[in-house]
Amino acid sequence: MRVIKDADVRKNEILDAATILFAEKGADHTSVADIMTAVGIAKGTLYHHFKSKEEIMDALIERQTSVLLKKAKMAAGDQSMPVNERMLRTVLALHMDTEQTEGREMIRHLHEPQNALMHEKTKRVIFRQVPAIMAGIVEDGIAQGIFDAPYPLESMEMALCYLDVMLDDNILKLGKTQRSEKIRAFLCLLERLLGAESGELTELEAAFQANESKSSI
């Protein structure tokens, strides 16, 4: 007797299989047929949920980034913490959860050459939403007299671009010492960008350095 599964259950089975296959073979080298075989479903069943491999990729990215963005929004909106700590925790919330299998696999295969499109799509989702989340923290800092930044959103866009490029091992192969120096420079420059007093953000360097050892997008 054929078992009819709940739509969400079936979709997650497809996404789970795609995660494993993309990690093993790369998104470019994984076919829709590969995913169907891994899940044990017919073509019609798969296409009922996803019209193409790219739709599967988009859904997988949405599933992973939604978790990161939810954590980032929670950290950004936590009024019980000082502004500078909220900013740090928001950035750290965007790191893939390396304690979870899916997080580890996502980190590993996102940076493979055969997954360039998936990497680009993931960054696009992050860049569309994160600067606005962080800008809310900056605006609170301005209201409290901690920051003096005429362009909160643009400042956060610039900061995110710096982190994305300077700490991406696929662009710059930095040693541990060099990487630490880039982080130190980033926090110092961010203070200038936001019009903060010296030490307002650089005092968070130790916490940032400790967490930066985990891979991020």
C-alpha cells in the first residue's frame, strides 16, 4: 500500500537528501534524478513539490538562512543587552551552526567551486536582510548617544561587505595572525564609521576572535 506523506514532511525529505548530495557531489553535479533516487520517489512526486533543481536549491537556502536570520533578529532586538554587545551577538548569530550536522555540511559545500551558484544565492539572501537588522541597533545607539552615524543602513552594508571579502578564505588566504589583525582593524574602523568613542567596539575583540574560528557564510 502506497504511503502518502504530509507535504511538509516530503519536502523536508527532499531537502535533506539534496543537502547530502550537494555536499558529496556538489550542486552542479547533482541531478534531479539523483535526488529522486535518494528519497525513493517518482518524478511526479518530486515535481509536485519542486519544479526544478534550482527551486530545491532556493528552498534549501531559505531553510538554512531562515534559522540564522531568526537568531540575528532575536539578538538585535534584545534590549536587555548594551548596544555594542547586541551588535556582536547579531554578527555571531549569522555564523553557521557548526554543532549541527546540516550546518557543518552547508559550510563545507558552500565554498566548493561546483557550488558557486548556491554560495552566491546564499550571500544574496543575507545581504538583502542583515544590514537593515543591524541598522536598527545603530539607530538605538544613536538615540542613546553612543553612535553618531548619519547613514546607519549604508554603514552596515559597508561593514558586511568588508567582513564578506576580507574574511573569505576563497578570496584571501590569511594566516591566523593576519586574520586576527583584520578583525582588529575592522572593529577599529567600525568605531570611526559609526562615530563611536575609541574602545566602544574594540573591547569586544576577544569575543569576536574566539567565535571567528567557526566558519561563516
